[in-house]
Amino acid sequence: MNKKLSSLIACMMLSSMNLSAQVDTQDIGSASIEPPAAAVDGEQFKIDVSADFIGAAKVEKSCLSGHVTFATGQVEVNGIFYYDPCYKEGAAAAIAYQQTYLDWNKNPYFSQRNYETLSLILSTYTERLFDWQWRAQISINFDDLPYWNFGEYMNYDMLAWGRYEWSECVGVHIGFFAQTGMKMDRVYPIVGFDWQINEAWKLNLVYPVNISAVYTINPEWTVALAARFIDQRHRTKEDEPVPEAVWHYQGCGGELAINYLPTKTLSFNLHAGCFAGGHLAIYTHHYHRLERLRDGAAPYAGGEIVYHF
């Protein structure tokens, strides 16, 4: 048995073990395991501005009614403080500010709709291991910014993600994404592959971080059919009918995305599609579930601007 075949079997075994621990569909965004473009091109800092909006989705439950509307926007400033071009190895730190809007118009548990989050992020990347790329990241999130109650409102996200170069055109992915804090602990597998079919087409089937078919028109323009996953959790304020309640919203949709790269340091993304439906779970302060809603399909749209300097 050759070296690459044995490595692939090991990857598949590990992936099947992770899938048995799967909790539910979730996402950390449309992510890439490639080295940061700023590190390759020499720029040290990056500003990333993104936003998404989901239209009113009807609650699909006989004893409850109403609609759920969701929106989120984020500004992130990222700086690379270490990079070794020999190993394509580096480390970066970032600070991100996020605003989230969630409105269930028949909500009896809380009236708060807007949530502010500040995140401190440390990430690393390396190709030191033969035929492997590895990415790791930890994010410390401070929810409900005006009150700064760290004990009740802090949570953490952790990522470990590896890609094995099976061939020049195929890569195998393994890893995990974990969430902890607010008594809401979850671990999700990262598993799948990417395939560069030809110069124009690339297929990414890496659950849950990148599921897409990308067509390259030219070096400046690409289009993609992609899946988008939403997964957010927040704690409400103390003066709500259910004080310091925790809600968790997750779901998925399909989209058409257009990417424009006018220069090596500036890129734009616009996307629109249909949100297939999601779940909104509401818990007490001590994480006893009060409600779990399912909402229906709704249109959504969003965009992103990234600038390196």
C-alpha cells in the first residue's frame, strides 16, 4: 500500500469518528485554508467588512406564529506579526466588532433585537509538514458590549483545520470547529475534499466551511454556486421577561456569488440566494430550553470588502 493511499484511509477513518459526534448543521463562514494573501504579497494588515441580511421567514409551528428576521454585520482588522516564507508559516492577531439583529415579532421571552460583540482572535498557519497545510484559530468573544459582564457574556470559538495534498488537483480536509461558553458547548467536524477540475472550475466539498462550485472567468472575476450556513448565539439583557436568556439561531441556504479582484490588495464579494429555513432555540439563564422554532424559506443577500495594506 503506497504512502498516499494509507494517508487517505487514515483521513477517512478520522472523519467517520468525527461525524459520529456531529450535533447539528453549523458554519464558521465561507473560509479558506490558503495562506493569507497579505503574507504572500508583503502587506501586513487587512480590513474585512461584511454583512448579510435574511428576509422575514414565517414560523412553521401550529401553536406559534409570526416571522423571524435576521441580519449581521462585521468589521475586522487583522495584522500579521510573524511570517516565514520558507515554510509558508505565520501568525496573526485580529480584533472584530459585530452587530447582530434578530427579531421574532411574536417573541414572549425577550424584546431585545440588537446585539454587539467584540472578538479578539489569534490565528496561525503552516505548511511545515510535508504535503500538509494546517490552520488553527481561537476567538474570545465578549457579548453585550455596553455591560461588559465577562462572567455571563463571554464565549469562545476554536478551529483546527488540515488539508492533505492527495494530488496536484485534489486535497483532503480534516479538522474540527468547537464552541464553548454560555453553557452551550459544541464540537463539529471539518471533513471533505477540494478538486481543481480544470483551469476554470473548482469544486469544494468541505463541510461545513466551504461548499461551493467556483468558475474562474479571468484573474479578476469569479462566480460561484455555494452553500451558506448561519450559526450564532447570544445572551439577552437582565431586564427582559426571561432575564439573561440565551438564543441560538442556525440554518442554511444556497446562493449565487460574484467575486471581483481589481488589484492584489482589494477584493469585493456580492451574493444573494434563498435561505432554506432555520431553527431558533431559546434557553433560560441556566440553559433550560424554553422554545425551539423552525422558520421557513426566505430570500437573503450580502456582501464583503477586503483590503490589504
